[in-house]
Amino acid sequence: MDWAAIALSLRLATIVSIVLLAIGMPIAYWLTFSSWRGKFLVEAVVALPLVLPPTVLGFYLLVAMGARSPIGRAWERWTGHGLAFTFEALVIASILYSLPFAVQPMASAFAQIDRDLLDASAMLGAGPLRTFRRVIVPLARDGILTAVILSFAHTLGEFGVVLMVGGNLPGVTRTVSIAIYDDVQGLDMAAAHQTALALLAFSFVTLSIVYAVSRKPWAVATWR
């Protein structure tokens, strides 16, 4: 089992989950409460990674991060090295690829909040920011937790996007999914089986937690 690849993947997933929590929550809030008629276009952009082939997204990200692109040139002037095929490129690509897994659960949780509670908070003198912190976030806690868990798990298992923008550099961009691919290519099925089984177990536990968190008490009562 490639522990270096596992450690790098865990580091990547942790960073991406934190960043997505920070940027995904405002996006989800705006999508839920905005009255702009054209917001469906933003919803489509956010959800695009769900239907777009990872290689297509990875290709365009690679072009955008390349040495000839404005972003690539600016990054090289700032850091002294290129952006493509670095850990930073993996972070950027993973944030974009996992964005819908963070935004959609939070937007769904925000949409279920009773608007009368928000009106009551405003009538009591609370501003939008305080209402968000004191009312919306506590009521949407389960959706926010689900978003973090799904973002982490999805990032941990990425393959196509990270391979396109990061390549396969041991200790730098070689994630656990790429390590499995390398083991299969090298006919080391025992190592591939160990790592794949670990990811399978992690995915099962992750989904179990998500369903347990989102489970409604009334659903059990209705079933009985």
C-alpha cells in the first residue's frame, strides 16, 4: 500500500473540504435566497462537473494553468515555477470538480428552513449576517456536515481530473487513485486490491454517515 499517496490524498481532501466550506456556503446561500431570475445559469455552472467528463474538465484546466496562459504566467512570476503538475494545481482542480458536492447539500438544507423564522429574526433587529450565524447555520447543520463529508470523500477518490492537471509525480501529485492505477498497470494486483479495498470501506462508511445524518425521525415513525 502506497502510504505516501494516501497521505497526499488525505491532505488534498482536507484542504479542498475547508476551502469548499468557505466558498460553497455563500454560493449556496445566494442560490437559495436570491430572487434573480437568471440564477439558473449559475446553478448550471455549479452543477456542470456532475455531467462533464473529468478528462474534459481536466483538459481545460490544464490549458488555463499552462505556461502560456495568463494564469500560468502570473503564477510563475509570483512563485518562480509553473502551476501545472503541482500540488496547488490539484487543489484548484479538486475545488472546481467537487464544488457541486458542497453547494447542493447546503442549498437544499437552506431551502428547507422556514422563512418565518428569518422574518422573525429580522423583526427582532438581527442583521443578515447575524441571522445567518444564529438561525440559518444551526438549522442547516446537517446539510453543512453532509457537504463537508461528500466533498472530502469525492476529492479522495478523484482520478481523471487530478491525472490531467497533476500527472503522476510521487510525493507531489500522485494520489491514491493514481497509485491504484499504477499498481494495476504494473500487474501488482495484491497492492491494488489492498488500496482499493481501503477506499471501498471508506466510501461505505462515508455514505453511511451521510445517510445517518440526513435521516428524518418522522421517516422511521411513518414506516412503523
